[in-house]
Amino acid sequence: MWSLGFATYKMMAEAQTVIAFGLLGMAGVWSVTPSENVRMITEKTKALRQSATAASKATLQGKSPEKVLARALTPIGSKTAANYKRLSKRGFSKR
């Protein structure tokens, strides 16, 4: 149970940081690619679909609520971790 709580916290912290990077990118303060705004939208729908599918499968398999949440969190957590890693390397805009 502790690992699920930590994974949830980690995903939430990474998501907030990624949102901040995105907003700073829109303001021209953080260096982002021109396609970043579109990417933010399209990857959310894919991760949400994967999350819902994983949770549904776990539920239909009779898994415990903790397992269902863990399976639902995996695709979203993977995406927030990858986005955090990618965007944190970009740095401030050199305008």
C-alpha cells in the first residue's frame, strides 16, 4: 500500500511540474518545441485510454481495489515521468 501511495504522489508531483513547464513554455520563458501544445493534448487522451483499459481489465479479473488503482496509475505515471525527464532537460528559453 505504501508503494502505491508513493507512486501516486510521484505522479502528481511530476504532473504539476510538467504543467508548470508547459505554462512557462507558452509564456516563452521555458524552451519547448513548437509542437508541445498539441502534444500535451494528444498524449493525455492516449494515456487516459490506456489507464481506463488497464483498470477495466483488472476489475474484470477480480483484482483488489489497490491492484486496480495500481494498474490504472501505471500508464499515466509512465507518461508523467517521461515528460518530466524530457522537459526538465530543455531549460530556460534563450530569447
